[in-house]
Amino acid sequence: MKKKKKKLSFILLAGTVVFAILLSTFIGVVGYRIYRRGMMNKYQTYISGILNLCSENIDGDDLEKCISTLTKSGEYDKTQEFLNMVKNNYDFEYIYIVVPQNESDYDNMMYVMAGVSDSEKIDDDNVSLGDMSADEYSHDVVEQYFEYMKNGSGQTSYYANNTEFGYMYTGSVPVVNSAGKTIAVMSVDITMDEVYETMKEYISYVAGLSIVQTVFYLLLLNMWLNRRVIRPLSKVEEASMKFAYSNKDAESPEQLVIDGPGIHTGDEIQSLSDAYVQMAKELKNYMVNLVSVTKEKERIGAELQVATQIQANMLPCIFPAFPERRELDIYATMNPAKEVGGDFYDLFMVDESHLAIVVADVSGKGVPAALFMVIGNTLLKDHTLSGVPLGQVFTEVNDLLCETNKEGLFITAFEAILDLKTGELEYVNAGHELPFICRKDESFSYIKIKAGFVLAGIEGMKYKSTSMQMNPGDRIFQYTDGVTEAVNNKNEMYGMERLEAVLNANKDENLKDMLHNVRKDIDSFVEEVPQFDDITMLCLEYKEKQED
């Protein structure tokens, strides 16, 4: 099911509404806090002035005696009259003196006196000395009064309390005797109804003004967005959709049609439109070039496949190579890392009684190495003649390769000639790997020979050959560094020790199976790591001497 697309105008409007609501809420909360803090400061100053005035007209020693005896004195009556006068002339709800009795939920406070206005004198519920509070004071409030009694000082303490008479803001000071001992607590209550009524009016005003401003702002924003943003973006969208879908049936990139949105707003939208047109043109050019490059790559790929086949056909690949000869058995494989490789091997009869084998590795990979391989292989085969020492062959081939080596390539090579009549093996090594030999009924071990310099490295190098005796049943194994330098995912190399072990494990197998098992062991070692170098192996077995 195709997901419904959200319009940009709706998203912008919704975001603006949310922002306006959050901004109005923030303004309202900040305004409320500022107003409430100001009102509290005002009330505290007002309450503090009343309490200080009344405290100066209270005789603490006389009042302490009245509390202890629950008997009113003349001084008590004067204080009562003064509190009544304050109540008549100041704007607050209650002024009273109390003594906390206990922390229970009932009768936890005893009244000493309370200011009564002229209008309140006709009520029957005015408090008198010794009256108990019943359930008017909560446990938490009584705890505060006990703290005032315990730690009393001249400082005024304040707290807000929600009572049955409404939400009150209370200020309290201790009443002390001449010895400085707190004998009671005097409090003044001011109702907070005015604050809350003012806040309701303020919030209503802010909310109404915010709504009006938001609606007006949204109308202007919507008009501006439609003219300067939404419509130009819609044109860009239409042009891009047309380019993407109306040209999908084009048979070639040249047939793609690019229509510019035609936006001239002079801002970032126009820059976006111009960038889109430029991008579409570059995309068209890229697609044209891509088609051309793809065709060229397909042509090169086809040619590389042909080159791979040609290279494979250049190397001896039909085994047994000399089925009419009982004196020897030979088998070889070459697996390039790319389509074509730089490794090569060769085996051919120099004359009726001499067999030549060559295993070589050209530096580099791919087509350049393969072409240099063809030159090197051809020169070695052409110069390997009956009676010509292999050292002389390598000396001549090296000079010829140096003359044509403009790319700085070189070849490591091993060549050997086996005299089928005597078993003498003449060989020369130009920087190549050490070969392995397996005597009849013994194990494989590498031949410790000194390798000469690589071919095509330095002109004028002189090479010398060496010889050894092979007997019927002996095998010689040669390879390229793609075998021993194969790497697994732990960056470990295959190495000569593992190669020697797998050769000895398969020394009784025929040559084909032996080489195939070596390759299986290499694949098992490297696992999923890609082959990075050509892998070439050749094994020769001298089976019997040639009869004269």
C-alpha cells in the first residue's frame, strides 16, 4: 500500500500552531510566577508590618500569666481592644494568638485571643481565652507552630494553607516574655482569592490574545508560504517527477527530456531549481557515458575471455603430455588470480633424450604481465637447444628481455633439463622458489640451491647452471610464490612447511591427484579470502631410464 504523502504546507502550519501554543504557555507560566512572587513579597511586607505593630503592644509576662491561669487581666483586655482596632483598620482575614498543645488531629491548638472587627462582634463563634481548635488545624500546621515555639525569634515565618475558609497565606511571629521565652504564637491570615482571581483574568487575557495573534500570524504565514515556498517547490517536484517517470520508456539516454521549473524567486528555492536542472543535465550526460563505458567494458570482458582461453591454450594442458614415453610422468596446473596471469610453465623435448621443464612468474598481474609472460616463455623455449648450457640460455634471454622491458617488469624462473638416459638433471634458478625433490621411498624436501638474479632485471648478468642425479622413482616438484604466500583471514601465510607436509601426505598418489590435493589444502587454508596471486604447480617423475 502506497504511503500517503504529507503536504509541506500542513506540516509548517501544524508546527506553527504547536510553537504558538508552547510560546503562549511559556509566557503564561513565566508571567504567573513573576506576578505571584510580587504578590507574595507584597503580602509578606504587609503581614510583617501588622505583626510588628501588634507585638509592640503585647505584655508577654502578663499574657503568660493569663494563659497559665486561663484568666483575663486588665492588660489582656487592652491587648484585645488593640487587636480589634487593627482588625477594623487593616485589610486581612484573621489575626490571632494561639498556643500549640499536641500533635494529634483534634484540639491540637488553644486560642489565647483573636482580633474581632465591629461587624464580627455580633457573631457567637468568636474565640476566647482557652478555646480549643477542634479540627481546624492539620497535623503539618501544628508541627510548624511547635517549631515556632521551640526556635522562636523576631523573624516572621510564612506558609500557605488550604483551609475550610479558603486558601490562606499566613505569617507568624513568636510572642515572648521578658526573659525571651516563647509563650505563644501570633498569626495573621490573608486570603489568596484575589491572587487567583487576578491570575484567572491574566491567563484568560494571555490565552485570548495569543489565539488572535496566532490566527493572524498563520494567515500571513500561509499566504507567504504558498507564494514563496510551496508553489515553487511544487514546480520543482512536478519537473523532477516528469523527468523520472515520463521518460522511463526512452530507448536511449539521448531521448530523455529535461524541463526546467522556471522559478525566478531570487532566493534559495531558485538556487535549488537551478541545481536540479544542472543535476538532470549531468545525470543525462552520465547515463550517455555509462552506456558507452558499459559497452566498452563488455567488449573488453569478451576480449579478456578470449585472452584467457588463448593463454590457457599456450600452456601444455593435455596430460599425459608424452604418452608414448615410459621414462617419465609429468603434470602441471596454472590458476590465474585475474582473467589472465603472469605465471607460466612449459615442458618440451629438447631432443629425443632430453626433457625441459620451465616454471616462471612475471612481476605484476593482468594483461601486462601476461604479455611479458608470452615474450619470456617464447625466448626461453627458442634458446633452449641441445648442447647449450642452461646458464648460457638464461644469460642470453636476460639480455633480450632487458632490451624490450620499458615497463620495468621482471621474471623469476626455474628451468631444468632431464637426461632421460642417464638421469642427470641440469637446472638454473633465476630468483625463483626452491624446488622440492622426493627420492624413491623417501619424503619430499626442498633443494637448497643458490638462486641467481631475476630475468629482465639487469642487463649483462651471467647465470650458471647446476646438475644433480635423479634415479627412477624420484619426483621433483616446482611452484610459484602464489602457493606459499597464500594468505588466510588471520593474515597468516601458507608457507613451505605446510606445503612440505601436504606433499608428503600425498607422495604415493599419482601426479594429478597429488597436485589437486595440494590445491584443495590451499583453498581450505585461505577459506573465503580471495586469491591475490597466480598459483602454478608442476611435478615431474623420472620412472625409468631410456634405452639406447
